[in-house]
Amino acid sequence: KAVRHLIIVLLNLAIPGIFLAQGSGIPLGNNSYHIIDRLEIRTGLEIPIFTAVQPFRRGDVAAYAIKVDTTFNNITSKDRNDLYYIFKDNNEWLGQSEYQTALTGKNEPVYQKVYVDSTKTFYKLVSSQNVSSQNSKYFVTTKKPLLKFFYKTPANFFELNTKAFQIKLNPIFNFKAAASKDDKTVFQNQRGVEIRGAIDDRLYFYSNILESQARFPNYVNQRIDRDFAIPGVGFYKNYQSTVVDSLNGYDFLLAQGYVGFNVTRHVGMQLGHGQNFIGNGYRSLLLSNFATNYFYLKFNTRVWRFHYQNIFAEISVESTNEGTGSGLAPKKYLAAHFLDFKLTKNMTIGLFEAVVFSRNNQFELQYLNPIILYRTVEHSLGSPDNVLLGLNGKWNLFKRFQLYGQLMLDELKFSELQDGSGWWANKYGLQAGLKYINTFGIDHFDTQFEFNMVRPYTYTHRDSSAGYSHFNQEIAHPRGANFREFIIKGRYQPINKLTIDGRMMFFEYGEDADSTNWGGNILLPYETREMDYGNEIGQGIGTNTFLVGVDVSYELFHNIYLDLHYFYRKQDSADRSRNLITNYFGGGFRMNIANRRDEY
């Protein structure tokens, strides 16, 4: 009886604390991430979203926006515009109560605001009906749909809602061009489509595909030549314009897609090809979205104050662009888990562990255990693999600030660390950051300050195929290792439709000369290191890089923007032949896609 009573008590504690969000995720880079970030800090309202685990689920985001709208009294007109953006972008969740059970299932009956447009609202009893079949006033609607079938709602080119099935389809377009004195013309031309939907409250799906042509600045081209990979892109081929003879670059295809299943009210699984991100900063030292898409199986378990995520992924040892044949690229595997825990409504701390291993294109079955320390498994196998440990945390203060940070441990020996010997195997990284909302009391002027550092040889392994990389690209920080980085970001929204986003960055790092390994390139095995002791950040060919980027975006319609871009990058190297300046100004037009930024 005592055990039974304890179980009942624990369930009663767990169920109210859960935010039962399912459905597809919001693409990384979407405006919703910044909006949710600032709303959480500014309102002080407890957020059921574990913001270090990205992508966010649409149901979570919409329901938290409803919570802010109905319980927070100090909402400005710009806040209202932010909330309206979320409601338009996630209209399939507008009729849900705070503790929804599923996309179209039964809900707690509540009175809540329902939006007609950005200025008119009314209260209506939200019953347990199927949301998709309710009156259109339960959605943000368009007064005059295009040809009666398209853009019935502002965010979706086409949508279909039935009792058991809903689908939304949108075109993707991105064109930008810039004039650069040294790099000639820099451009991007991307066209594609995305689709998302759900079936029977259990199954949901998302897919997008992008056909792209692009010409990059010289510093990106140098990275491509080194890694045989465009950052964030898989296979590519050379491109020559049929219209302008001198306009050449790269042609590549990007695709992302997944299907998800709600196993229980608290457990969801997802099988797909895409990216993941763990952290609260601009960068992540644990798992980032810098590398190209990869195949993964993911489980998310949320109970009470815990969010536990497991990722099992198949990644590539090298780029398929390296070889001349058309054979199968060699595979390696990633198993990672992240346990995030809310200490208080304003403070969260998470534990991360990951292992990268190569088994002749075969997964190591012992790493499928979702609740064991991978380090213990790795030891039992004879320590053949690359295991990393991490810590992530955030703390919201005074409804104005957020402190956040990460600690990443590859290897560490405290006696060597205390001696300050510069031992090569003291491999770790640190992140410290501060977000400041409504800086100097200016509404929607938000700033961010971030510091990152990673010791030489971090993320590497004696077996180069087990490095923390995919397709010759870093799956943590884009600079790899052997660097320090300072970032200042500012975002200002003077009027509802206009956003100014600026970044200033400084990097200090060391590069390799021919046939040397000073610890910055994580694709090299650490057994080719130059020395055992005296290793320090910036060793090798000392290089300093200063970067400034400014984007001005005007929203014509929902998720449709006119952009202006300014970019400046100066690279100063101890080897003067490596000095490089990039400076360009341009503009563009995009629809349903975030700006691509090559900032490293």
C-alpha cells in the first residue's frame, strides 16, 4: 500500500507539470525562437518549454503564447505583434487549452481569447470539439483568400483541415545578391517547398526540399576547399550561370524530413533526416546545427520538471565530394542523451553525454541503452570510442536578463590542469553568455553577449573517423577547437514590420601549416599532435578575425521579407599570405526561410 500510495503521489506531481506538446517542430532560425526567448525573460511566467532542446514543438510555442496573452498584463503593442506572429504561424494549435492532450483530441474546457486579426479579439468557450472543424474564427484568418483556395490563413499558402487529418503547404524562396570588391558577386538563389501535417492525433510529419545555387565569399570557398564540403550542405557540384558567363559557384540540393509518433502522453519518438541543437546560446559546444542534415532516431520524454532526450544518428566519416567514384560513403554513428531539469521556474540545468564511434557501418548495439552512462559502456568495450560530457544551464533574472552557459569535457586530468602544464589531453570547452531584453529600457532592443573557448585537440580522437564531425563538418562549434570567440549581438524592432539585426564577433585561433596538427582541425587524429605539453589556445599560425554583420528586414506579409545586408570580415594572420578581407553590401527577397549566415 505504501508503494502504491507513493506512485499515486508521484503521478499527481508529474501530470500537472507536463506541457503535453506534440506535433511538428519549428524550423531552426524562425523568428519564434527569439520571441519565445524574450517573452520568457520579460514576463517571468514559467515556461513549460525546455528551451535548450531545439527545435521547439509548435504546440508548445502556441500554448505558451496563449498563456502570456491571457495572464500577463503589461503587453506592449510590439509584444502583441509578436504574439500575433506566433498565432498566425501555428494556427492549428490556436483552439487548444494550456494543457492540451493532442492536436485534435479532447481538452480542458476554458474561456480564452481567440484572434480574428491583430487588433480585434473576443472570448469564446473552447470546447472539446475537433479544433480543425470549428468555426474559422478560432483561427487567424484572411479576409480575402487568394483565388478562394490559397492563403485562407496568413501563414499558409494551402491548408486542409479535417477531423482526422490536417496538412499545410508553403513555398520557400530565397534570393540575395551582394557586390563585393574582392569577391566579385556573392549570391544565393534557393527555391523549394515545405509541407507539414498530422494524422489521428498520433502521427505527424514534416518535409522540405531546397534547390540551390550560390556563390560564396573567398573565406567560405577556402573552407570548402579544405573540407570538401559547403558548411551546412551535403553533396554539391560546380555551377556556371547560363545567363552571366562570370557568375559561377556551387549547385546543391538540401532536403529535410521526419515522421513522428506520440507513443504516450509523455513520450514521443521521431525518425528523420535533419538537424538538432542543444543550448541557449548563439553557438553550442554540445550539439549544433552547423553540419549538414543527418539521419536520426529521437525520443523525447517529459515528466514533471524533466525533459530527457535521446538521439541515435548515422553520420558520415567524410564528405562524398572527396572521392572520385560513386560508392557508398563510410559511416559512423552518434548516440547522445540530454537530461534537462528545472530547478526553479527561472533556472534550468542540463546534463549531456555523447559518443561517436565507427564499427564498419554497423551500430554498436550497447549504446542503444537509453539510461546508462555511455562512458561506462565505452570502458567495458575497451575504450575504443570518443565520449564527451557536457553541462548546460540558464538563469533568468529580474525580468530583464538571462545568464547561460555550457561546459564541455572531452578529457581532463586535474593534476595536469592544476600544474598549468598545457598537457594536450586537457580537452574542454567553455561558454558564458548574457541576454539583455529591452536594453536601456528601449522596447524590443535586445542584446546578447557571448564568450566561447575550446582547448586544442578537443573533439578529436586517435581514430580520425571517430572525430566529433559529420560530412567533414563540425557538429558543435564551427571553428572546431583551439580558439577563443567574443560575440556581441543586437536586435532592434523600431516598428512592427521592421527588424535590424547586427552581430560583431572577434575570433582568436591557431591554424595549421602544411603537415602539422596544432589542434584546431578536429578531422585530424590527436596522435599526430605537435607536442604533449605547453599547448595553449592560438598555437600554430596565430590568426585574429574581426567580423561585423548587419541585416535589415522588412516584413511585407507573414514570413515574406525584403532584406538589406552588410558584411565585413578581416582576417589577420601571422602568415601574411593568409590575410583576407571580405566586404560586401547587398539585398534580397525571401519567403518562409531564415537568413543563412556564414559567421566563423
